[in-house]
Amino acid sequence: MAQWVRFFTEGETRFGTLAHGIITEYCGDMFAEHSLSGREFALAAVKLLRPCEPSKLIGLWNNFQERAVVENLHKPAHPLYFLKAANSFAGQGEVIPRPSTYNGMVVFEGELGIVIGKRCKGVSLEQAPDYVFGYTCVNDVTARDLLKQDPVFVHWTRAKSFDQFGVFGPSIATGLDASELRVRVELNGEEKQNYPVADMFFSPHDIVSQISHDMTLEAGDIIACGTSVGVCGMNDGDTVVVSIAGIGELTNRFG
């Protein structure tokens, strides 16, 4: 198992693996050929960046059985998903600003993110593991009151693509068994979400396979697996922490 990170130091963006507060640097391409550079950096001495630069962030809706029961939803026949725009991407420690044009409820949604490792198109369920590089934490921030503002059109893109509303990081963890993971979210130190990934309708590999038949997935793309119960609104100044064992803690302040 490894935790891959991107970081900025000495005027350059670099990448490597993080362990015990030390980053072991690699050269090359995180998702292709790479090799050790022979250098190490203390995490405290560098600026941690988003662990990858996706071409797209795909988010699932209604993918957890417990939430479906609470909200009286049925299991979808196919993963239900939306896209978050690239301007929404944010990483560890970045502020999530309240949109200047919106005064309604903004909610956090702690999720497991699948990180694609190589170009993926039309792959089978059995092939899907070969295209998953690893997993990251995601906070799918949503301006909830906008979703159904129009009675005939759900504003998925608008509600979820404000600047810094697509938060992910702090690392991409490889070698994890996703079925054993739990997603935990704290708001100002109080636990709000703590749910098992195993409760998903569609497993990570099933998600990758089915979506790859709809669109080509590129290395570094992220698929957020959806969220379960416990989502709630954030007030200006609140701190939200999404944590998954083996990946780390994704901490951001709202407003």
C-alpha cells in the first residue's frame, strides 16, 4: 500500500509517496513510468497540492442502500451520475468559499473517490481493477437549494460546480480493499457521517465498468462514489474533515 501525493517545493511541482511525514520523491509520470529520484522531503516543509489533475470529476447519486431506505429511493438500473466542472476542483487545506450569488444551504458530502490509472473505454467488470490506480477522499460540496429551483430541470451542474466545490485529497492510496473502507466526516469536531463503502449499490469496479461504456475515462479522472446518511449544512467558518483510513484526512474551512 502507498499514499501518492503531489507537492510544491523549490519552485516546482513534484510527486511521490508519503509515509510517516516524509515524502519520497519520484520522477516521471505518476500514472505511467516513474522511478525514484533519490530525494526526500518533509511534509511540513512543502505545500501539499491536489493529488492529481483530473480531466473530469464524476459524482454518483443514490448509490447507498441505507440512504435509499431513509429517502424512499429504489436501486437504480445504472449508476446515476453528474459532472463537476474543473473550476470546482480544490485540495487539502483550501477554503471552500460561499458563492457570492447564493445565500441558501451549502452541504458537505463525504465520499470515496476512485482514481483512474489509465485510459479506460468499454471495459468489463473483470477488467475494471486494472484501470483503478487507487482511491482518494472527496467532499462533494453542494448548493442544495439550487437543485430543484426550477420545477422541470434539476440544476446538478450549477449546484455542484461553484469554485472549490469539488474537493479531493490529500493522497491517492493504492493497494486498498475498497469493500473494507469506511467514510467518516466531522463538522467542527462532531461526527456527522460514518458509513461503510460495502453498503453501495454499485461497487467501485462496477461503477468504472458501467461508466466506461458511456464515456472514455482518462488517467487521473475521479469518480466520487456517492454518499450515505448524515449530510448537513455548513455555516461560514465551519471546518469539515473527510477521513478514510489508509488515505488520510481532507480538511477544509467553509466560507
